[in-house]
Amino acid sequence: MLSIGSVVMGASDVRRAAAFWTAALGYVPREEPEDDWVVLVHPEGTGAQISLGLSETPLQEYPRVHLDLYAGNAEDQVAEVERLLGLGARRVDWDLYPEDADFVVLADTEGNRFCVIDTGRE
């Protein structure tokens, strides 16, 4: 049976992206980061890895694949969004929000979009 080993994202500055995602998720580099590649892992070795590779392809305004980061409730979601903004993320002016969205769309330091989800809703 297959499992997801790594989610790979492009970055124009791999070291800057690695600094953001290590601070955001508490992940650590699996090996010494290079200018064009790094694999970040959970410090306990659990879950999927985040791999960052040098890329000069343009960002997609509506990416087909993105990360969903889970927050336990609305209060946690607000706190995590603020923390991520403080690390260098930016809010995305997302025109596809449903009326009562349980997610907030952000972009990392490289423009890769991701969502912070309030998982406490019923």
C-alpha cells in the first residue's frame, strides 16, 4: 500500500522557504539544506515530509494542490493565522470564500498558498 511521503513545493529561495516552514510547523531539515533542495521532517519522524525545491515557474492564482493546516477551533485558527503572518506569511485576497468559510487562505514567503482550517466546527 502506498502512503504520502512528501509534499513538494517550489521556491525561488529555498532557504527562506525552509526557515518559514520550520518555524510554522516545527519541522527540521532531514539533511543539511542546499540552495536548491531541502526535505523537512517532523522531529519525531511522523507524518508527511515537506520538500522544497528550487523553481522558477510562475505561481498559480488558483493552485490545484495546496496544504491544509488544521487548527482545533476558531480561537486557535485566529491565533495560528496571526502567528503565521508574523513569520512572513501573507493573507490572500481569495474571491472564492463561501459565506461561512471555516478556512483562511494564506501564502508562504514564496507565494505558495495554504489554508488554515477551523476543525472545531460541526
